[in-house]
Amino acid sequence: MTVKGSHNNSGRKLGRRQFISEAATASAAFTIVPRHVLGGPGFRPPSDVLNIGIIGVGGQGGSNRRNVRSENIVALCDVDDTKIAAGLQQSPDANTYRDFRVMLDKEPGIDAVIVSTPDHCHTVAAVAAMRLGKHVYVEKPLTHSISEARLMADTARRYGVATQMGNHGHSYDTARQINEWIWDGAIGDVREVHTWTNRPIWPQGIDRPEDTPPVPSTLDWDLWLGPAQERPYNPAYHPFKWRGWWDFGTGALGDMACHIIDFPFWALKLGHPTSVEASSVGKTSETYPNGSIVRFEFPARGEMPPVTLTWWDGGLMPPRPEELEPGRMMGTSGGGGIFIGDSGKLMFGCYSNEATLIPQPAMDAYTQPVPSMPRSEGHHAEWIAACKGGAPAVSSFDYAGPLTEMILLGCVALKMDRKLEWDGENMVVTNEPEANQYITREYREGWDL
């Protein structure tokens, strides 16, 4: 790590190597004094602080910035100057950039990078950072395509960097509690799971706009497009509404399944599905559908039997369980899930640190196992600790990569509207060759990895 802003007696700023060299020379002339004597109680040496650059500082990027404020935010990068201006309110000393490639070139002292851009730019930014040895935190979904998710996980392992995907529910106590209950046999063998969300809460099922308003002076539209194919600017894409467009986002499934499907993916040790099929309403060639149902089939895993996992969105919902008391909400307002076991049902909510067996008398009668999994210190805190040499974060790319692959396979099924047989190890749809064009994506010239 670097010591940002270190100076010698002449007042000139020192680079990392020069700082280390001059410090080593000075140490020969003086007796080393213990750190606690120099710094006093509570002293935190610069070597214990990460230098972080943030790519995409609006929206979720702002939330991520606040969650790592214990560290040194040295650079803010965003293609929209209005987002930069807002970011500087909290990090006034940070250097600012529009192009993350320039930031990485001009800021060699960065230790770690947070990527909070739209989905279509996640991979180009994160891979560039990892190849420079930077630790990375990337918002969910990890990538825009299945092949990118595999590349991200492989790149992280190759360069030995600490990683985390921004599915913060993975660090909730609920996630560990669900694991412990399922593995304890609280509801018997699980053969069926239903998950759902209230998304989309942005426009979908629409066509490309025909008008071409001028690009705002504060926005670099070419950089916003990044690796996506060129098209005229329109406020239908930026800000926020990009999630509904095939070229930029991953729809309701890509946005929310990394939170909601994450729980059964972890508890049931799902891995690669063998097949997926989807049905939808309101889909166009430009945007994801207004509502969809996506069904994944998974093989047996060890002693766990085969399981079917179904995703519902856009107001479409699974049947209400008979065991759920009248007037009681299924999940929470944002969505949720239900595990259906041979001897019971387990329900959880989206963004809720609570899970329960249903009906309530089943929960009241259940003797919970002694917690066996370590509880998290927080999603960002885990990543920071991993960057400083601690244990890998719980949603490192070794975990988040396969989860993202599975979810984005559902997006491919939405494109095809028919059942796909899946060879996960080789990333190949075996029964519908036409679907394989969607496993990868074609980057715009100048953005190849």
C-alpha cells in the first residue's frame, strides 16, 4: 500500500518507491521507536489504511463510498460530472476522473477499486484493475454475460486479489441461519424453491426511443456506452433506467436474484443447473419483459436431492402456501422466497434479516441448532479485511462468479423463450445452438479485454 501525500523536508511529494527508499536510509541513523510510542493510543499507521478508487460514484456508488469511509478515498471516477460533484461533498480531497482507464494509469498508489457502474461496464473496469493487482469490489450482478463472470473469477485467482460482489444480503445473519436450519433438517429434504421480487420498478417492455435529444454537457456519452454498441443518447437510458435494456442491464432477474436466489444457492449448494426455461409477458427486442417466470433444474448434490428453483417477477407470484396464516405477507414488500421441504416450509423476505418456518406453530416448536457458522462483520468490512490479508470475503468471485453464471443463464432463457439444456462446465447450451450467441457479448471497437 502507498502512503498518500507523504513529503520529505523539501516539501516535494514522494512516490511509493522513493518514500520506502528514503525511509530505509533514515532508519540506519536512528533507533527504531515502537509504533505505539510514536502514535499514542488509537494510532492507526498509514500502512493499515487502504487507498481506494471508486468507479461509478452515484446511486449505489455513493452507498459503497459511505461504507468504506474508514479508508482513504483517493479517486472518484464517473462519466457524469453531476455525480462527481455529489461525491466530492463527502470526499473533497479525492482526485476526479471521467475515464477509469486514465484513473488507473494516473493513480498507481490505489490499492483497491469499487466498481458501481451500470452492468455492461463491470467487467472492463474490474478486469483492468485486477490485472494491475488491485483488489476489487463489484456491484451485483457481477457481470453482464456468463462468459464475463467466468473470466472475472479466473482473473481474481490468477492475480491473487481480494474480491467481493455487492450482494450485501450474503452477509446477513439470516443467510447463515437459513443454512444452519436447512442443514439441520428443519424442513427435511428440499426439492422445490420459489423466489420472487417486486421488480421491475423501471420501464421494461418498451421499444428504443426515436428522438435524439442533445447529450447533457455534464455527461460523456461515449464513455457511458463503454463496450456497448453505439447508439444515440436518450434519458430513457441514463440515469437508472438502463437496467431494463438488454444492452446495458440484466433486468429484474439480474438485479434482484443476486440477493434473493443467493440464499437457496448457498444453502442448497446448487452450482450449475442442468436446464432452464422461461416464459414472459411484454418482452421486446430492446428491453426485458414486464414480467417473467424462470425455472431452473438442478441435479442431486451429495445427499441433497434434485431441486427445482422458480423465479417470479413483474407482479407474477407463486401460489400462496396453505400453511401461511391469512393476512400474513409472503416475504416482504421487495420480494422473498420459500423453501418447500419434505416435512415443512421455510420462508424469508428480501432485504429482511429474518427467516421463519411456516406456519407459526412450526417455528415455535422448532429447537434451533447452535449457530455453527461465523457471523459477518459486515459486507464491506469483510472485503476491507480481505484486502489487508484477512480471510477471503464471503461473496468473493469464487462464489459470486458461479452464482452470477446461473442467474444470467436465466436471462439467456428469457431471450430464447424455450427450454435450454445446459453444460455448465463448458458454458454451452447443448440443445439450442442459437442460444450460445448470448453466452458472450461483442464489445465495441476499442474496448476489447
